[in-house]
Amino acid sequence: MKRALISDIHSNLEGLEAVLADIESKGIKEVYCLGDIVGYGPNPRECIDLVQKHSQICLLGNHDQGALFDPEGFHTVAERAIFWTREQLEKPLGFGDQPDQRWEFLGELPRTHREEPYLYVHGSARNPLNEYVFPEDVYMPRKLERIFALVQRFCFQGHTHVPGVFTEKPEFIAPEDTAYEYRLPSEGRIMVNVGSVGQPRDGDNRACYVIVEDDELLRFCRVPYDFEETRRKIYEISELDNNLGDRLRDGK
């Protein structure tokens, strides 16, 4: 069994297309999306359509919710981007296109998905939509203890755009520390951040996703894509801050 886990696409069509092509080249048929299809980037409608077509499970992210309702807690740049995204979702892509279908898709997305021993969320097991679990949280053991208490065995999440594995020790294991592979433990609990397809923030500008193989092995996959094309599109849209394009180049 091989399953691909993607997250935090953020309307980055070039990143998503590259990742989906990489997944297909590996013969993987099952794709789960952990949310934030939209926000920040220039192609929200196209990304929603691709996720609908290729994913078997998709969760609601905080930016997806922000497009559906008034965004809460967003900084100015993110808020402007989500209001622009909302406007785009009202428009058809072409003749015969039905924008309502995209709204219905977003509106029906669940916040969690369980397939024991796996829990899938966007943010955390404690707050599936909005809580960030950062690598530096290993220095806040009480926070991690409370979250781990809600995890039976394995929790997969996104939201921070920083891939890696959290253990109960607590420790954070970055993908490069284990040559981009991590064997699922036979005992204990872990949380896995699958990284970001559309806006990596770990200093690596390649798109990131995770493959789970035979319930035994995780593979962190990095995929190069034409971020300069995405950056160019962002620069052409006045409602999207230029920094949203620049950070794609820097992977931060």
C-alpha cells in the first residue's frame, strides 16, 4: 500500500501539478489532502479542481475556511489574499463552468479523518483547524504532552509548512536528518508534518509531500517546480503582496 499525503497547496498551480505528476510517476493511486488548498497564491480555482479530481480524502484548512467565512486572526497580507481568493471563486473559469460547485466542495470538507491507527488533521489533534505545532515546541513539553494525549498512534498534519516528525521524548526529526525516510515505530506515538506543496518554509523551495508505504515507512519527497512562473503571476495581481512570490524562491 502506498498513500500520498499533500497539504498547504495555497493556490500554487505549478507546485501542485509537479507534485501530482511525481505521485503518478510512482504509481500511487491514493492521495489525501490535509487542507489549505487556497490562500496566498494565484490559482485557487484550478487547484480546487485538481484536488477534487485526484484526492480521495480532503480536509478543511484555515485558509479554506477563511474563503468560506470571514477570516479570523489573519495578518493583513493573508487577509487581502483570501478576500481576493473569494472573488475569484465567484467567477467561472470558462464557458459552462459552475463556481457553485467549488463552494459546495469547500463547504463539505471535514476537519478530521480517522483510519485507525491514523488521525489526519490540518493543524493539530487538539485544534484540527488552527493550532500550529512548530519544531521549537519541543521546548514546550507540556504543550506536546497535551496534544499527544489525543493521538492514539500516528497523527498526520500540515499548517506550519515545515515537514518532520515529532516524537513523545519530545524531539523533532527533520527529513534531512534521516535521509528523507522514517520508519514508523512499532510502539509509541508520533506526529508527522507532511510539509507544504505550495509554500515551503523550511529553507528548501521545492514542493514537499509524504508517502506512507505499507504502514511501515514514511518517505518525505521534494519536487522542484517552476516557482518563478508562480511568482510572476503573483506580481501581476495587485491584491497579492509581492513577498508571497519572493518567499517561494527562498523557501521561507
